[in-house]
Amino acid sequence: MPRRHPCAHPGNSYVFESLAQRFSGIFSGLGRSGQLNEKNIDEGIKEVRKALLEADVNLNVVRAFVERVRAKAVGLEAIRGVKPHEQFVKIVQDEMTALLGGEPTRIKWNDRGPTVIMMVGLQGTGKTTTTAKLARWLMKRESKKPMLVAADVQRPAAIEQLRVLGRQLDVPVYAEEGGRPPKICRRGIKAAIDKGCDVVLLDTAGRLHIDDTLMDELEDIRDKTDPQEIWLVVDSMLGQDAVTSAAEFNQRLDVTGMILTKTDGDARGGAALAIREVTGKPIRYAGIGEKLDQLEEFVPGRMAQRILGMGDVVSLVEQAQEVIDQEKAQEQVERMLMDRFTLDDMKDQFQSVLKMGDMKALLQKLPGGAALTDEQMAGMPQDREMRQMVAVIESMTPRERVDPTVLHMQRRHRIARGSGTSVKTVGEVIKAHREMGRQVKQMKKQGLMGRMASRAMTRQKKKRLKKHKRDGTDIKKWF
Ligand SMILES: Nc1nc2c(ncn2[C@@H]2O[C@H](COP(=O)(O)OP(=O)(O)OP(=O)(O)O)[C@@H](O)[C@H]2O)c(=O)[nH]1
Ligand SMILES: [Mg+2]
């Protein structure tokens, strides 16, 4: 089997990947030293500072952040039952959450007509793509009926681009050939009311640089449409430049939030970390790829955990939710954490990964996942093999799926025949299953996964107990 991960195509990095690795290292280093004292707090803080600077975070933001952490860490008093370095981790986590915006912001809905959301930003940042992604998101998650309005008359192909996206999503698009954008937007909102749409997304034109003509036009659109939200689309790959231009946009337009795009191509995350502190405006969503379902809600607390290498199981589950049902996803994660990962679970995972695409991104959302090396990742099978493996597992009996140790040669021959594969492939499936178990164990050792696992265990126990009380199922095997 080729030793290459299915998603290891070039350029597919993941925002905060390197930071998460750094932080995992810093924290486990502090953990090893046992006691916290002035000296190792100092060292920890120095490492945090270095990590942030390497992530291309604005120097002033780093300074202020580090000072806030230091102020809290210096007064740290021992709490019984809590290891000192864990207290330090908690401080960094809290400060990181605050830096990213604290509590998530909700959309300001208009209760007297359609909610108008105006999308602004420099050329090529991803406004049009994100407008379509948002329409999809609003339909799926908020049960809204959106309409897209083409307010970009600068680029000849812009209208057609929006129309194509609208057709893909089955969402109406309002466009006029020629004419002035503020008027087009006004008429677009009217058309939305006539069609019974409850959200209007205005896709405005971008410019190469911020200039007065662009700003005047945007102000005019804002004044004529009175939007509930003005979202600035920012290309995270531009790093500190993205932060500078966001500040300028915000000064002129007083935006209500920001959307960070192309985070899939930005492993450093400098813009994401500094932009909220510099503009004072929250990041609302993050674009994580070119496809229309590659948009994530930006939740500061969860993001902080991911940055600090603690994983983000919640958004992992949410992402899986559209493909597999939530309960199953949660259970799979929990079973993985508890070493009860059967071949059936592996089959389900392969099938959902085949649907979802990116296994690396998924694994990185698991606690300790950021610390996985490319080498560890490389052991993961590719699409075609995954399909073969699914066929192999489907040819096994239920008992074999739960306990692969019973799979002696005769059974392997039977399975190979049944699945139209070879004995070698059957062996590889068994090996891959073992390998996955081994990797999960390793991840546990690397991070805070142990605690997660015990929490998961408690949750599972409670669930079993409830089920047992309800319909008398056998619970012994679970304890
Ligand atoms: N990888 C990746 N690509 C993205 C993302 N969002 C947008 N893009 C790509 O960025 C390019 C520009 O996207 P557009 O949506 O056309 O950008 P725009 O801001 O509307 O551009 P103008 O209308 O010319 O100002 C396209 O190739 C998109 O596919 C993202 O989150 N990740
Ligand atoms: Mg556009």
C-alpha cells in the first residue's frame, strides 16, 4: 500500500498548524519540569512570545498579549489538585480566547424585513465565493431563504460568476447589466421582498488598493440599503498586510465583522490572531477551502483550543454532521478515545472521509492532532484503497468486525473471495485498524487527550446506564 496520506497534496496546510505544534511543545515542556517557578514561567512566556512572532503576529499585539499572560501568571497560587503548568495553560487559553474575540457574535437579524448583509473587501479576497458559501450556510444552519445581489459592475465576468454559484445552490440572483451599484442593491432588496427571501447578500466590487472611489461607492451602498451587517472579507494569506487593510476599511465603513478566507493555505495564522485586537471587530467565519461547503463559524474559544494544540472536537463533529449524523460522529470520536474502535467504526470513518475529503484536517482537530507528524499521517490510506477496505470489512461477520484477532488464514481467504480482493488486502485492513489504534494511543500520550477520554467515558457510561434503565440492556461489557 502506498505510504501517502490521501490529503497530503501540496499547499494543503491548515491555519495554526505550526502554532499548535509549538504550543503543544511548550506546554509539555512545562509539564515535565513539575513545579512552576519564576524561572520557568519566564521561559514559558518567552517561548509563547517567540511562537507568536514566528506566526507573523503584529509585534504590538504580541507584546500586549504576553504582558497580560505574565500579569496573571506571576500571581499564580497553587490550587489543590491542579498541576501548576495546567494553570499556566489555562491562563494562556483564556487570554487567547479573549484575543480572538471572547464570546461568539450572533447575526443581527432584521425583524421588519429581509436582513441585509453587505460584503466588502479588496479584489480577489474571496467576496463572491464567500457570499455563496454564506448563502448555503444560512440555508442549512438557519433555515433562511437567501438572495444574492450582484453589486459588482467593475469586472465583466462578475455577474456570471455569481449566477453560476446561485444556480449551484439553487438560490436566486438579482443582477442588472450596467447601472449604478447603490441603485441595483436597492432594487435587489425589493426583488427579494417580492420573492419572499429573508436574507439579502450584497456582493460588492473589489479594488486592488483602498481608494476614495471604492470607499465612496461602498458608503453610498451602505447609506442606501441600511444593512444589518457589513462583513469585511480578508485574505488570511496576506498576513500583516491583511490586518492593515482591514483597519483602513473599518475606519471608513465601521464594519460589523470580518470573514477570514483561504485559511487552508495559511499555516501561520498571524492575521487571524492580530486582526480582532487591531480592529476591535470580531471574526465571524473562516473560509477553509474553495468549495462551497468549506466555511466554518469562527468561535473564539474553540479556535483558541485548536491553536494551543488541544484540538477542536466540537467543530470536528459539526463538520462530520452534514455527512454522518451527529450522534454517530460523537460516538466514534469517543470510542476512538476509549480504545473501542471496531472495524465497523473504521468502515464508517472511511465512508465519511470518502465523502468529506480531508482526513488530515479532521485529525488535526482532535486533541493532540496538531502534533501528528507527516510521517504519522503518511500511514493513512488513499481513496481507492479506502473503498477496497470498506469492501473487505463488509465481507466480515459482525463478530470479526468487533474482534479482528479471530481472523485466521481460512477466514481471511473467505473474506478476500467475498470482497473480490486478496488475502494481502485483508491483512492490510487488519494492520490499518491496529495502526489507527496505535496512533490514537500516541495522541493520548502527547496531549490532554487522556482527560478528554475520561470525560467521554463518563458520558458513555451515563448513556449506557440510561439505556439500561430504560430497556434493560446488558451493560456489564461496558464497565
Ligand atoms: N483555498 C481557498 N480559496 C478561496 C477561499 N475563498 C476564496 N477562494 C478563492 O479565491 C479566488 C478569488 O475568489 P472570489 O470570490 O472571486 O474573490 P472576490 O473577492 O469576489 O474577487 P473580486 O470580485 O475580483 O474582487 C477564487 O479562486 C476562490 O476560489 C478559501 O477559503 N480557500
Ligand atoms: Mg467578486
